[in-house]
Amino acid sequence: MMISGYEILETFATRASTKVYRARDVRIGKEVALKVIEVQDEESRARSRNLLDCANELRKHPHPNICRVLDVGQEGNRTYVAYERLRSFGLLQGLNNGMSLVQIKKIFVGLALALQHLEKIEIVHGDIKPENILLRDNGEPVLIDVSGGSVASGDLKPTTVTAGYGSPESVRGDSIDARSDLYSLAISLYRTISGDIPWKDTTGEGRTSTDEDIVPRLAIEYEALQPAIDSFLAFTPSDRILNVEMLESAFDEVVATSVSPSLHVRSDLVRSEELAVVNRSRDGRVASGLASFSSRRRAVYFGLTSIGPIVLIAGMWIGFVERHAIQEFFSGLGIVEHPEFEERWRTAEALNSDPNQTLSAITAAYNRVLEIAPNHQGTRAAIDRVRDSRKNQISQFIESNDLTLAQSRLNELARVYPSDEDIDELSQKLYQTRRADRLLDDTRRLQELRGIEDQEALTAIIRAYKQLVLFHPDLPEGEEAQSQLNMLSKSIAEMSLDATKRGNLPLARDLLGLAVEANPASADLRSAQEELDQAQSEQEKIEETLQIAATRRENGNLVTPKDQNAYASFKKVLELDPENQVAINGLDEVETNVILRVRELLDQRRLDDVVELIESARTQGVSQESQRELEKLHLEELGRISQAEILYEEAVELFDQGFITRPNRGSALFKLSEAQSLDPHNGLVGSLIDQCLSRVATVARDAYLAGMEEDARRYLNVALSAETPNVEWEAWRNAWFPNEAPATSHSENLEDQSAGTADSIGQ
């Protein structure tokens, strides 16, 4: 394969349509790492597009902890990117060789800065794992194979997912961003400091976390890093926050509290021959002698007793120079102890008696004894005791809820004795306890943040506590959860009582239901239930009375008959519930309707009915304001009637004197018109108006016959303004003045009369 400007020297890697070569840029004579994607289908086209996006951005915005891009191009159906040629080693190789805590801090703080840079330029790496992390000679980390794609290009989907390192969203095939890279970096960090990835499936293969998984606790020496690891490995992307300062500060604390910051961390299991023996002590006894010998060794010992003198002579002859070799020879035959046995045994016993020593160091020390005395039963029994003691210690830590120490000891037990049959049981027990502890802690936090006023939060809190009681009844967390449920039941029952007293029965019912769910056997539930039952009974009675009141109001029984009217029913509701707004509004509506009814009766001149209705309203206790309004309406109507009667008397006198239409405001018709507007139901007024109009019509006829057409027109118009049409007078108008229409009211006609003669109409 040829790419213009590059000489292919060696193939580094091949994967599907992607190849990585060691190549030489012939233009500058410098070696590069050349990545080439041959576009064959949609999948390879997508990878090509992602690679170009990433490479172009990194070329414009380089970073010291990201592999430098030297050249980007396309040739035919091939996309290629030339990177700087790194002659360095990978993270895994560094771990195999051993790295100090200071070195590990430098690596992961640098990688965190690289991720921060990628997020700033909106590029996703897409496949962060130890294999894609190289180390320069000065220890600086370099992130390689950045080809996830650009977030700015749209909905970015994962193209590569490495088992155990991929984020939950990348495994689901959802959109990914910088938070997915943060998850993968955290897995790499966890792998570096603990020796393995946090989650595996039943086959031992790495897997991503689920929403039910809890981040395993780090060993106690790395405890300061736990908050950062928890944040970076959050299941929900929005909960992951990259805080470089927090990570650096946590590493500083780990280094500061470490017994030896320069201690090398390795990724493989500790081998006993690689452990340095520390705290050698001269105290302690050696389990030696015939009692600890095997049967073979005892047989050989007794069989060769007779040659003891010869052995002594040989020892003296060989001298001190060969003494050590002779001791080793006879120890191999089982006759004597190995010359280093006593020293190694004392060292192992000293380590075992030191509570600060690790299981790895103690076991390694005893294994060094077995190297020279493989069948020494005392050593094997000591190893078994140490292992059993450590397992008992782990169980005690779990029971005392010291889960960090339990996890640290369990991790060590698994490293030293990976096939111990009790590890799975202890791991499950620790997992259950940690899960219970986390659930209890989360529930406490929710209770502190939201309190018990929020029903939705309260429901979640109760269910969480019940889950703890159901699944962890024997754990301290389960006991505490039951205690919390008892207290919650009491508090919620009191809240239900308060809601009942405030009349909020729906809330009281809901709260009582939650109190029952928290603890059905609580003694506080009975009083709350009794109060609620009584309040519900009253509420039902109130609702029934309100319905009766509404029906009576619709039927017109506003304040009558006594005690069986709408007003009385609404008042009865207020006796049970003084703040019942429906009843309060109902009383206002009844009083308004009574006022309207009085107006109707007054308009109908039913004064007796008005008096009776006003008295009934007063008897039922309508408001003082409404009573004053009713009295006012009644008195005003009586005043109008009285005024109409006075006007009528004046009109009779004027009629008798012949002043029917004049003077304008002093005529009989004017007075009668005013009286009729004040009291339309006064029959005398109407009768006298008819008489006046009849006389005016007669005058009009006489004037017409006398040739006084103008006077005839005016008087006829007055006569024709009567409310009841007169057929005869209409015929006169049509005959006398066919093209004219009469005036429409007395007042109009009387105004016209003012322009005519001032004489009165004679009798």
C-alpha cells in the first residue's frame, strides 16, 4: 500500500478496515505513526469521518498529554493521519515494572487535563483504556488513538466499546460525550491502583456498571480517592463531574498519608519471593524438633543415628568453609533443620504478631519458611490460622459497619488467596452490607434535604426504609430503618391529625395512608383514624346539607318557609364548618336573590308580599346591610306611591278647572303623566288620563269643524298619544291629515301645545 509522501516500514496493527504503520515521512526524513482507514462501507465511512474530525481539531489545538497530529489527508478511498512517533512504553508495562504513587498521580492528573482539553474543543476520545495510554521517558502520559468524533457534528454514537471500560451509555448505543470518556478514565485509574477493573460478569469478563451497582471501595491507603472515583463512575452521565483540582488534591492526600510515597505499585499479584521482609525480630520460638518432622524424616533420622560419629568427623575434616553446604545436604535428607529455618521462622512469627503487617507480607514470610521446609506442619498450620483470622476480621468489620477496612482486607485476601472458597461469600456479604449502607445513607440524605412535607419524597423514603427492612433484617441498617419507620409513622399520623383539623381531608387521608404504610401497628394511628372518620362523617353531612340548600335555592325557597329554606341550610353548614366558602357564598347569593325578589314584588305592587318577605328575611338573620337595603326599597316605593296620589289629587282639581293640556307643567295631563311614572299600577290615574284625552279629542273635532285645522292637529295628536289606540280618533287623523304621523307621548304633545293658544279647554 502506498500513501503519497510516506514510506511504509512496518505494520503495527490491523483491525477491520483500519491499519497502523510505522512509516517515514520522505519529505522531512522523520518516522511517524501512520493510521489509515480504507473506506469500504458505511461503517468505515463513519470511522473515517470521526478520525478526520478529531485529527483536524487536535492539529489546530494540540495538548502535551495528547499524541500530536502531524498530517491529515485523503487519497482515493483512504483516509490517513500521521502522528508523532512515540518510542515510549505503555501504562500496563509501567505497572508491571512498578510505579510510585507520585508517578501515578502525574499520569492521571495529566490525563484528566487532556480530557478537559478534549471537552473544550468538543472532541470525544471514545475508547480510553490502559492500552491507549503511553508514557514518555519523563513519565508524562500521552493519550493516543483519539478517534471518537466531534460532538459539534451532531448526535455522536460510539464506534468502539472495550469490555469493562465502556460507559453505560456507550454500551447501550446512546449518544456519548466527554462524560463517557471520564467514565473510561476512571476505570483505568481503578485498574491501576487496585489491580483489576471494578465489575466483571459471571465468566470473568469485564462489564460496565448497572444502575444497581455500587462502586467498590478502594483499599484504605487510597481512601482519599474514593469521592473522585465515585463521581467519575456515576451511572447517570449528568452526575459525572470532571474536577481536576479535586483529583490532584486527593492524590496529594494519598501521597501524604502513605508510609512510603515512593513505594512501587504493580498491576499483577504479589509473589512472596518479591516481598521484602521487614521488622525482623529476635523474639519468638521456633516450632522445630522431631515433633514437627514428617514420618519420612523421622525414619531417616533414626536410621542414620549410628553414623553420627562419622558425620562429626567429616564435619571437622571439611571445616568451617564447607559447613553450610553440609547443613543443607543433611537438611535435604530430613536429618537436621535447614540453617536458615530458624531465622525465617522467627521473622514470620514476628510479622504475624505485628498488627500493622499486611496479609501479603505475613503469608510471604511463612512461604519462605516452606521453601526450605516444605513439609513443616507448624508453618502450614500458621498460614491457615493467619488466613482464618483475616477472614474473621473481615466478618467483624462488616458486622461493625467498617466497610472500608472490610473491603481493603477482602481485596488483600483475594490477591493472596484468589481461590479461597470463602471469598465469594464474604464478597456477597460485604456487597449486601454496602448496598444497605448506601441505601440508608441516600435515604437519610433525601430525608434531610426534602423533609417529610413533600409527599412524593416521603413516599420514596418510606419505601426505601421498607426495602432495607425486607432485604436486610439482620443488619444494623435494617434495624435502623425499622426504627426510622416507627418514628415516621408517628410523625405522619400527627400531620394527618393536623390536616384533619384544618379541614383538608384529602391530604389527611393521604398522610394517614403513608403512616399505615410506614408502620401498620403504630398506636398513634388509632386516634388519627378516629379523628379522620369523624371529620369525614361531618363532611358528608355538610355536603348533603349543601345539596339541600342548592335545591331549595333553585326552587325559590330563599328565606321561607321557616327552617326549611336555602338560607337556613347554608347557616347550618357554617355551624359545622365556619370557614366553608361554599356556604358563605351561598348566603351572599340568597341575600342578593331576596333583594331582587323584593324589587319584582314592588314592581307588581304586591306590597303585602313585600312586607312578608322582608320580615322572613329578618327572622332568618340576613345581614344588616341586606336588611337596610330591603327597608330602603320598601320605603322608596311607598314614597313614590304617596307622591303619585298627591299628583293625582292635583290633576283632578286641574281637570275640574279645565286645565287639561295647559299650562305645560301645570296641566292635568302633565301631573297625571308624572303620577303614572311613579305608580304605574294606580288605576285612578289611568282612568283620569283616559277622561282627559277623550275631552281633548272632542275639542280637536270641534276645532276642525270650525276650520281651525292647526288647533285640531295639535289636540288630535295629544288624544292619539294614549297607550290604548282609539280607532275613531285614528280615522279622524287619516281623514284630516293623511300625510302626518301623531306624536308618541303626552309630554311631546304638551310641549307642542305651549306654542299654541294659552286658553284652557273648557268643560
